[in-house]
Amino acid sequence: MIILGIESTCDETAAAIVKDGHEILSNVISSQVDIHKEFGGVFPEIACRHHINNILPVIDEALKNANMTHSSIDGIAIAHGPGLMGALLIGLHAAKALSLSWKKKFIGVNHIEAHLYAAMMGRLEDLLFPSLGVVLSGGHTMLVQIDSIGHYHRIGSTVDDAIGEAFDKVAAMLGLPYPGGPSIEKLAKEGDPQKYAFKPGMVKNSPFDFSFSGLKTKVLYTIKGQQANRHSPLLIDDDEKKHIAASFQRAALEDIVNKSLSAATQIGAHQIFIGGGVSNNRELRRLFAEKCSTIPQFWPSAGLSLDNAAMIAGLGYQKFLLQQEGDSLSLRAQTRIPF
Ligand code: KG4
Ligand code: ZN
């Protein structure tokens, strides 16, 4: 079964062709990072304008790269949430219009679930359950028990900032370019992760929940002084920035790894699947491997950590297998979807 996946939840316009949920025949991503850099974050109206211009060319390119015309595809999968409302509507309406005019099955998928599926799609033969899913993106930080593809229980999530958001905000405080995650990771390579004793937040009576706002404020006061706000001038020199980046990154990532591993032990997880933009971080991958050699950890392959449509097409196939039918064209865009 050949699925065209479409992704437009935030600032990437993407389309991909995937066979049987795992064989990626094409994977096209038009990123707007350079456009939003100027604003230090995603500017929703501008993101929408670019989605409108890019969506059909990106879909055409995905078909062309897979050496196909639309007559070869069986269905269209779309991420209908969570995300920015305007951005979601553009992808959703394109998917509905094409499925209607091309007479293809129409399948809506959850973008966050697709981030987890990205870590599974290369090894569908070897999946064991229950497993632990760890979602680490710009908008979500979540631990879930995976009982099978499509069946999850949430174990923990963030009570304030998402991990990617914390990286982006700390990077902005340090005057580093957007997106902050890769900027912090790069600078941290030269720094001493033990120079500053930053501590991540603990949530009372919720050992698997996360809180990053206290850590973020601690970094702010350390680099700009007590009572500072994010517009206050930096009190540290460029050399010190690398130690701040390394210490912040170590504190945040160790918290994620420690909570993930104790959750995995508690649920008797056979495997751990980690997805979302922050899963691109090499230090995170190193820490997981260093702290746990008994439970296998799986990561998205190259190009599948950040937002992409291959994970949408792959999960769309699985959803179709589970439901044995497509979704209604009345499916709505949802800025939040309970998991
Ligand atoms: O999953 P994603 O592409 O979009 C959302 O669904 O949110 O994640 C984007 C987030 C951004 O906050 C970005 O700073 C972060 O992922 N990120 C990273 C790295 N690469 C991207 N964070 C830490 N280290 C990285 N290498
Ligand atoms: Zn995402």
C-alpha cells in the first residue's frame, strides 16, 4: 500500500511517499528556518503564507522523486494536529481536496504519535511490547507506555515548557540563533557540563513529570544577574557561554534520561523509542547509551527526527490497517490532541 504523507503543523512544509508503512520512496521537506530566524521563533502568519506557496510544489516533488504519478498512490495521510491552527488547515485542506479529486483514501494522524512512529518504522519486524515512548519536541515532552502501535497510556509530561522550547529559550538568552537546540548542542561541545550546578525541576508526587521553567530561570539569573529579565544585558563573556550551554544541556538531558529509565523499569519496557526534534541531539543519545545497556533504545533514522512527512505516511498506513477504513472528510484540525 502506497501512502502520500503531508505535514504542515508548524514551520516545515513536507510531503513523502512511503510503501507499506516503512519503505521511504521519497521524503521532501521545505524548511522555513531561515525565514523565522529573523524573529527568533516561528511567526505563524508568515509560516501560513509559505505553506500556501509550498504545499503543491512539495507534493509534486515527492511524487516525482518516487517516480510516480498520483495514480500509483492508495491513500493520503495528513497530520491534523497538534500544531498551529492556520498551518494545520493548509495541509488538511490540501489533503482533503486531493483525496476527493484523485479518489484516494484519506487518513488523519496525530503528529506526536508520528514522532514516536519515526523511531519504530525502520524495525517493524522486531517490535516488542510493552515499550516506553519518549517524545521530545518543540511543543511536547512526554513519556508513554506503548502497548502496540495505536495504543498508548501517558505516564508523564511537562507541567510547563517543553524540552525543545527550553533549549530555544535558553539559546535566545545567550544570543544564539534559532532554532536553539542545535545551537546549544554545538556550543556545549566546547564547554564543561559540570561548571554550573543547574538542577531540573521535580514535580511533587509525579516522579515522571517534567518541569523546565525553574532551570530556565536559574540560567537567566546566572548569566544576567538576579531580578534580570530576558531583555537584560548579559553579564558573562563569550567564553563562559559554552560552559552555560554545556551545564544547561547536561542538567536537562540527564533529567530526561533518568526519568525515562525509571519509567521503563516500572512498566517492564522491552524497548525504548525516542522521537521528536530533540532526539537529534548526540549528547542525549550518548547519555541514554551510557546509563542503560539492558533495555534497547531506538532512534529515528537520519532525516526523521525533525518534522517530516515520511513519519506521517508511515503512521497513516498503520492507522488504516487498524481501522480498515479511511477517515471522514469532515475531520477537523486540532491545535491540541489528548494522547
Ligand atoms: O519535533 P520538532 O521538529 O518540531 C515540533 O514538533 O516541535 O522539534 C523542534 C525542536 C526545537 O525546539 C529545536 O530547538 C529542537 O527540536 N532541536 C534540538 C536539536 N535539534 C532540534 N534540541 C536539542 N538538540 C538538537 N540537536
Ligand atoms: Zn514535530
